[in-house]
Amino acid sequence: MKLGSLKEGGRDGTLIVVSRDLGRAVRATGIAATLQQALDDWSNAAPRLNALYESLNAGDADGVFDLDVARLAAPLPRAYEFVDGSAYLPHVERVRRARGAEVPESFYTDPLMYQATSAGFYGPRDTVKVTSEDHGIDLEAEIVVITDDVPMAVTPEQAAGHIQLIGLVNDVSLRNLIPGELAKGFGFLQAKPRSALSPVFVTPDELGGAWQDNKLHLPLLTHINGEWFGAPEAGVDMQFDFSQLVAHAAKTRPLVAGTIVGSGTIANEDTSKGASCFAEKRTVETLEQGAPKTPFMAFGDTVRIEMLDADGASIFGAIEQVIERQALPE
Ligand SMILES: O=C(O)/C=C/C(=O)CC(=O)CC(=O)O
């Protein structure tokens, strides 16, 4: 099934069930007011939501309306946790090379992960607000999974059973703030502002054969200002699958229902697939042409991130955002 949230009813939005073709929706009133509420009681809520999804697709649900993506909040407008991995080593190698840092051997056996911002997510059409272009405005196109309650110290095999929903994220990154911030040794803060989530999250069964071995085997498409930017294969070069990433996050603490676990920026060894962030594109240009040619994003630029199924249909809907200057408070 496919689930989203309307920008109505409070800070956590209003849960809706969305048709497979993303054209229609129905409020999940009577089952759960918000997606977080549904995840808190997933074993009861999921079958009831799924029954509503089936009747919506069959055309016999009540209260159906046409879906307007502009009215959507992020499916989880705020979440208790967002932990973001970095499972695609070609990305790690390139961004580190760009700032003259080494890739330790342990990164190939022990997932890299940080505690990201979850207090507020942009909706799929919300503008990205940044105070200055000098920050080096970048996107990171990624896949996320959403868990139910995960006990502490689960194995990857056990963790796999706790992956309930899958979606996309634009992990907005401010590249010029990263070197100084990471040099302090405490991790990202100012360099990782709010991220945007896809219009809908979907259950793994919605992905058919594309969801295998806890990886999503499809390309993730990014366009910048309407131009193709990249379509790396998400099932290729993923060093750690989602069950390993969830188990890693849960090693010393339980994860609460609604925890969002990110894959890291989708990247392939094969540079002909393009990039999912400007930092990588600039590194490839430096290697091939001696210097980066493509600037980071500017105010007014648009980013579009989407994944299509084998028939060319959008699975999660598109994240489509304009970069906008945030005025300073008076
Ligand atoms: O090491 C750096 O300079 C920056 C790293 C990231 O921004 C990585 C990150 O957010 C995780 C990922 O997308 O793979």
C-alpha cells in the first residue's frame, strides 16, 4: 500500500491512503489520524489500512478525492529519529577525495551512520530554505526505510522483519560547512539542515521483485532544472543492505516505531550513471578535467528526485523543490 500525509489537522498532518497510480486518495479517518499513530500500533493498523487501499484501488472506497501533491506534507512531517547511513562507498570515496580526507578500511565492514535532523521534514513540494549560497547548497538523493519498534541488538535477519515502509529523501547538504564541522569530531549539525521526503511511503510488497535482499533494485532518477543529472542503480554498489543498517542503528538502543533509516547517497562506480549530488559530480570533473566545472546549487534552481518502476510509473511520486533564500530574522 501507499501512505501519505495531508498538510492539515496539526503538525503531524492527516494520514491518507493513496492509490497505486498516485492519482487518488482517501483519509484514513477511523484507523489512525497520523502515520506515526499507525506505526505505533502497526500490527493492528496495517491490515485495516491495506483493506482501505484495496477498496480505493478497486474504486469502491468512500470519500475519495484527487491527489494534489502540493497539499502533501512529508509522510512523517516529524519523526522521533532519522539516522542516515552511507552505504554506497563510491559516494564516500568521492566526497572524501573532494575534501582531501582518507577513507578508513573499516568503512568497508562497519557502516558509517550519523544522527540526522528529524524534528521537521519538508513536504515533497516545499522550497529548500538556505540563508546563503556560500554554504555550497547540495542535494543527496537517497532511499529510506521506516521501521516499527526494533529491539536493541537485533541481528540483520531480525531487523529485516522490522522494515515496514520505504520512501525517498533529499538529504539537503551544505558542502562548504562540512569540512570545518567534521574536523571538530562531533559530526554533522549545521551542514545538514532539514531534508525532504517523497510524497508517499510504500510497503515492501508494492515493489514486487525490485525489493530483494533488503535492497531496492531500481535506478534513482535526479533532474536539476529539468536536465538529467543522474540515475545510479540503487541495487548496485550498496555495501550494506537495509537490514544491516537497521541492525547497526539498533546495536546499543531500541529504535522506536517510525524511525527513518537512510541508505546514504545512491552512487555507482560507473560514472556514466551520473550522480545523486553535486559534490560527486564536481569530484569526477576534477579527476577528468583538473577542476570542478559545475557550481553548487543557486537560489531559484530546482531539484527533482523520483524512482520509476519497470513500466515507467512513479512509485513514490516526485520530490520537486526550488532552492530559496531564507531571509534573516529582523
Ligand atoms: O564526508 C563528507 O564530506 C560528506 C559526507 C556526506 O554528506 C555523507 C552523507 O550524508 C551520507 C551519504 O549520503 O552517503
